[in-house]
Amino acid sequence: MPIAFAGTAPFGAAMLRALLDGPGDGRPARDDLVLVVSQPDRPAGRGKKLQSPPVAQLAKDRDVRLVQPERMHDPELLELYRELGITTFVVAAFGQMVREPLLSDFLMLNVHGSILPEYRGAAPIERSIMDGRDETGVDIMQMEAGLDTGPIAERARVPIAIDDDAGSVFAKLEAAGARILYDALERADSGTLTFEPQPEDGATYAHKITAPDRMLDPSRTTRELHDQVRALSPHIGAWLTVDGQRLGLWRTEIVDGETEVSGRPGAVWHDNQRLLIGTADGALDVLELQPPGKRRMPAGDWLRGLRTPLEQATAPERPAS
């Protein structure tokens, strides 16, 4: 059953690696992967040099045939797919709309990081953590014209602990996703793959993370702020204005018990080890931060270098609606 893989981002690279190496449970690698489709190289970094997406780079490193089109449904690519005898596409974190005739001509299996129909869309993992969920999952679904609306073939659930961040949840979903992807492909091999329609009740949309999502507002609850920080760590990052400085916050804890700043939104207490920020219902303990123009560091390292005490954390100014 010749298959192709379409992906771009790191989660997609993890699924491609599973096809190349096996899912980590003793099953062998697939030997029928004939093509990888990824997005074109883009300028990135301070030097704006062309950089390959993680999926494309992995394909290059492993000498797998690779195409990087602006549109994967262009006529010349459709002809290539047919020449290679492709019957099935695995799609994960691709970032392009998949259109006809691909949806009709091939079995299009998508690996999606949520328990559908919740968190359809671009940022399901970040949004589930931001919402304080204690569980998420990964689905293998058949793609159709609607965004993440297709029927489900396989599902795995994973817990979200209070100290998980997006990075650790991604790792759990990558491992679970690899296993159920192999389950789906093996059932497709044997002609026993079946699908269950998604219910529309309870459908939600996980919008792409934007700049306002990164702004921390101390007038919110401690749990809401903690969830926001860990949802955006370790790659995107949340930030808070403290005494006019924009501090990136990468790791926090919820403070148990009363402190001098508890219930005083924006109030700041610190010594040379700990930095506490008052919230609507308690206090947030900042464990790792990033001062402007500097690297990430433990809060204590930064506090010991301060020349004057900190006084106030302020809510961000948001554009008028």
C-alpha cells in the first residue's frame, strides 16, 4: 500500500519519524513510504536565511523523496502521486488546506491533537492547556472538506498534569499518535479500517495563537495565569509587564497559602530567590523568566542582579474593540 506523508511542523516530524523508525512498541518501520510533501523553505532567524521545515529537513536527512509545493493539489503533483501508485496520505501538522480531488482520490488520514469535536483547528494542544483541561488526546480521522470534521478511525487519550507544559503534552501525544497511526494503517492494509462520524454537539475551535494570547493580565486568577504560561512554553512564550519591563515568563507555580501579595492583582514581592505576583485570588510564583534582550534564566538568578526593588506588575494595554 504505497503511502505519502504530508506535514510541516515538529508534531508532523514526530509522525514521520514513526513511519521511518516504527512507533516505539516493537513494531517495525513501514516499508511503503514513497513520498514526503512539506511546505517550501522559508526565511527565518535574524539573518533571514532559508530554513527547511522540520518535516522537510527530516526527509532530507533520511534520503526520502521530497516535494515542497505551495499547493499539494497542483496538477503535476497529482500526476506524480498516481505514477507512484499512492493510495493513502498521512497528514500531520501540515498547514495547507487539503482540497479536491485529493479528498476523493486518496485515503487521507489526519493525525489531530485533540479529542474531536473539541479543539478543531490550528492550536488544539495550547488551547486545551490554556483552558485548564486535565485530559486531551489524539485522533486519526479521515479528512473531508470541513476543517477537522471528518469521521474518526482511532483515538488515544492522555492526561494533562498541573505541571505539564505544551512541550511535555506534545511528547505524550507524539507517542500515543504514533501507536494509533500504525493501528489505522495496519487496518487499512487488511481492509478492516472503519470510521465513526464525529458528533457536532460540543464542537469547539482552537484558534491560532496570536500576540494578545501571550499577554498576562494579573487581574485574572492564579490558575488561569499558570495555565496560560505553561500552554505557551517552551516555544511561544507568555509575558508580563513589571515596572515597565516586558518579562517573558516560562515556568510558574501556583502559591499555596497566603502571601503579602495574595489577592492584590499586580502586586510584587521578592527577595533574592523568589518572585511572587499577586493575582485576583492568590499569587503566582515565577520560576523561570526572560528579561528583555537576554536569555531565559531562573528567577533567582535575575533577582540577585537587581539594583532596585520591583514594585508593580501591570495589565497589558489591549487595542480598543
